[in-house]
Amino acid sequence: MRVYSLEIQSLVFRAHTSSRYSVAALLGSIETDPRLNSLRVHAPIELPDSILATELKTGNAVLAHSVMSTQIDRIYHEVRGVREKFGDRVILVAGGAHASARPSNLLDMGFDYVVIGEGEAVFRDLLLHLLNDMDPTEVQGVVSAETDEFPVPKSLPRVVLDDYPPFALEMNIVGPVEVTRGCPFRCKFCATPFLSGGMVRHRGVESTTHWLKRAVNERGFERTWFLSPNALCYGGRGRKAVPEKLEKLLRETTSIDGLDLFFGSFPSEVRPEFVTSDLLEMFSHYVTNRTLQIGLQSGSDKVLDNANRHHTVQEGLDAIAIALDIGFIPHVDMIFGLPGETDQDIEASLQICEDLAEMNAKIHGHVFMPLPGSEWENMPAGRLNERTRQLLGEFSRKKIVTGSWSHQESLGQDLEFQK
């Protein structure tokens, strides 16, 4: 087993824009651990050779990536470039969604260690092992090319969100506050159940307000976004709303002077069957956003049932109508190219898009991607037919539909090729 000693305490964490939220949380766990006070940390959006070259003048360095499956091509070339320039003096560590789903892929790519599962505790312990000449694979959830059997995330300990900060306040690397992790609904196109588990966990109101007050006082925060798979499930087990707990979170956090709260808009969303007039009316009194991200996904009940969505098209339309009545502009997620989708199903989804446009709602268009870790990871990537592509283009020109469906179609085919 190859174990490295860090003569200089340095970490370079590649903070790419698409993974900045996880980077903020992980660096927060590092900067609040006194055992790592001597660690010199960089978190560049781009990765200039000069940072690594400077750190390597007096010893080895750790280069960490939080990897999404859609980033593989870019990360492959970055890793190869680092190895060619700096050799084994750079210790490469990977974590994130792709690391949990396909660790062997990243080890084959050249990473020394891969973190499987939630990283707040594991990544910190990996660094401590490196700093103290210990084998990082002694840490549960850390694997290397010499590991015989890889764990799956659900077999590993779950993080208690209150035990860790939501962002790196001292480094001023901040992002949305993750108030809910995990989802009890096993939508087949989504990797969240595999990555975070079906048990829903919440960051407590006291912890959330503590960190936000510090962000306002120390960093001049003026607005924050809450991150959740379903903004209306806060405080419960994820299958039904708990209005009193949700309102307490909203009331306490919005009472912080000078802070605006965005919740239920991107990067969060709401499940349609949770939307009621009373709940959304209460919700609207606290949040600053006037948009509401609603996951409808298809205009076909058959497709929704096949995807294990646990709601109907009508429940989605009802939620959208309620949101409009209360003064929100619904941004409705629709996925094209889902497995089992027929031409008739596609037409139903396109008709829904037209109906939503007439209601003054907006549509966020997607193409199905077989994400590693999802139940449908081995299904063919979605492909748009010419009529769908043409209509989505027309909707886009009319500013009815937003989204990167063309790019997702290409990314989905790349994921399909990687199997």
C-alpha cells in the first residue's frame, strides 16, 4: 500500500462551478476542525499550475475533486495533465456523486484515493491520516486501487447535518444552506436515494440560524438559498408536510436582519402533491423568491408511474394552478426521453407545455440522462425526435422553455458510452 507523508500541509480543492456547493460544505468541515489548523488550503475555480508548483517546492500536496458524472471528460484530462507535470508528488483524491457510484472508474483514471458516500467526516479523516503517515484506507468509506471490496453509501454512517457547518465561512467560500438531505421517493431517474439514502435528515433551526447570523455579521450576507430535494417536506420524514416545523424554520431565519431567503426555487424544488393553498400561502409570506420550481417531469401518467414518481399529472397541474393563484411563477421541470416513453407520451408532454404557457407558467426542459447510482443507470440515454426538438426550440424562442436539453442529450449519450 502506498502511503504518503505530507512534508508541507497543503490541500488544493478544485472548486469547479458545477460542484461549488459540495466544496463549500467540505471546506467548512475542514476549517472548523482544530486538528487541521495547520493545513494550507486553496480552492481555485480554475487550476493554474502555479499553485501546485508553489506547494510542491517543499513537499507533497493533495489535489481534491468533487466529481459529478457529467464532468468525467474534463476531469480525466485535468488528472492526466497533473500526473504528466508533477508525477506522484500530487496525491489525487476524488469524492462526490460519481465517486460513490463508480469508484473504480476514478481509480482507473489515476486517483490515489476515492471517498464513497457523504464526505464531511470522511474527507477530513482522510486528510488527518495523510498528515500523520497513516493509511487513508483505514477510514471507513475511503478506497484505493488495492481495496478488495468497495462499500455502497447506504452501508456507511450517515452524517448529522448539525455537526458540520453548511459552508466555509472563514475562507468565504459559501453556497446554499442544505437544510434537508435524503429522499424517501425512489424516482428511477434520480441518484439521490443511492447517494444519500431514503432516510430524510434536516439541519435544525438553531444550527441554520447560527450559521446564517454569522454569515450576515462576518461576511455581509444579504441573501441565502436553502437546498432541499423537496422544500415543503422540512421537519418530517419526507412523505408529508409538517407545516409547523417548516414555518418555524422560515420564521426564525427570515427574522435575521438584512437577510432575504430563497427557498423552493432553483436549486431546490417542491413535489406537486405537497402543494396546498394553506401551505403555500404560509410559505409565500416568508420567502423572497416569486418563482417556484415544481417537478412534474411528464405529461403522461403512465410514464410517471413507470418512473416511480408517486404523483399524477393532475396533481402537478393542481399544484401549478395553486402556485399561480398565490402569486408564484411556476418553473415546471419536464424530462423528455424517459425510458418507456412512446410518441403518444411525448405528445402529451408537449401539450402540457403548451397548456402551461397559456397559464403563464414556465417550463424547464430536460433530456433523460442515465445517471450512475440511479435505478435507470443502465437504460439508454434520452434522444429527442425532430418534432420535439423543433417545438422546444420554438418554445425557447418565445421564452416559455429554458434548459440545456441539447447539451443534456449529448451528456446522456456520453454516460451511456461509459458503461
